[in-house]
Amino acid sequence: MAKVAGSGADDTQGWARRLAWAHDLIAPEAAERAAALVRLAGARAEVRSARARFNRAWRLTSPLGHEAQYRDPVLVAALEACGEAESRCLPEALWRTPISGGVETWPGLPFALLFLEWEARFPQEWTQHAKAWGTKQALIRRLAASEHGEALEGKLVDLVDLVVQRAYRCKDREYVRLARAVDGADVRGRLDRARHSDNPWAQLHARYVLRLLDHPEIPNTRHVWRTWLADPGP
């Protein structure tokens, strides 16, 4: 999920300094979200400009040969500028920084969770402004495969709860991984409430996830999901 880290990319304060505005992407007030979307559009314009400058520098230095080219100060500067621009934008910042060690110590974790919560709470805004299905899938899989302390586990349970309340979206099936990773009284209680709610989608989705929690031997494949949709039973 990572390429080259921008300056300060692995510093918690650096992440917060560059992306603090992104928290308003999940604000309940539409005006605050709109302002954050303007910030995001500006950040994405900077990324496009930086990439265009890198491409020009790459073309200019390509006659040097691969090794000499990537030592050339012009290309090095353009690459660093590209990394800096991407570190200020979502989801690009999540692509450029490796998760080394435990996920809970990764400085980008708050923004990875924010990115997933944004998609869960405001799917249309996310799709219009930052659609990245592969990033969604990769983040969910990494979170599901990692050790979880109490605080992180609570956030993951919240994500599962949010997602089962809505109509299915691309890669939502990956959230079964999270539910299995945090299986316990909390997530099962949330799913049980969803199963008995007045929301038809929540009823269906929660029953599916609970079934796979009860039967860990059943693979969470597309075939299993489609078979369930065709005949979900009582």
C-alpha cells in the first residue's frame, strides 16, 4: 500500500498538521463537510500539478538512463514534491506511507479509520470525491489482520455497525473480516440489534454476518454471499 514516504510522513504530528482538516469530512453539518471538500479539491489539484511536474522532469532526464536519472537533482526534487503533495491529500497519503510494526502505532491510523468512516457515513460524497475501492479493501484487510487494543477494537466494531445499516456497496463484504477479527459480545450485540431493527437491509446484512461468525469454516466468498442473497431463510 506504500511507495515513498513524504517528509515527516511517519510523524504523528506531521500527519495531523497536514490532514487535520479532513476530520470535517465526517462532520454532521453539511456546511463543514462542504468546506472540507473544498480543501480536498485544492489538495487534489496540487497533486495533479506535482505529478505533471514530475512527468516533465522524468521526460527531460530519461536520456540519462535509469540509475543516473533517479539520482538527478531535478527528478529527485520533483519526486519529493510529488510525495509532499500526496501526503496532504486523501486517499493518496494512505498510499505512500508503509505500515511498519503494529497498526496501532502507525501514525496514519486515525486517517485510515477516518477514510473508512467517511465512506460508511457519507458514501455518495466519498464516491464523488475520493473513490478508491482498492484502498478501502486494503485498509480493511490490514486492520482485520492486526492486533487490536481496546480502543481500536471499539472503532472497528463501530465501523461494522455502520456498514450493516446501509445497502451493500463495493467491497463491503470485506467487513466480515473485521467482524471475525473483533468477534465478541459487543459486535454480536450490535448485529443482533440490527437484525431486529426496522431496517430491512440491516436485518439481512446483520443475519449474514452473524451466520459467518457462528460458522467460521464458511468462506466469505462472493458465491457464498450471492447464495445467501438468493435464499436468506427466515
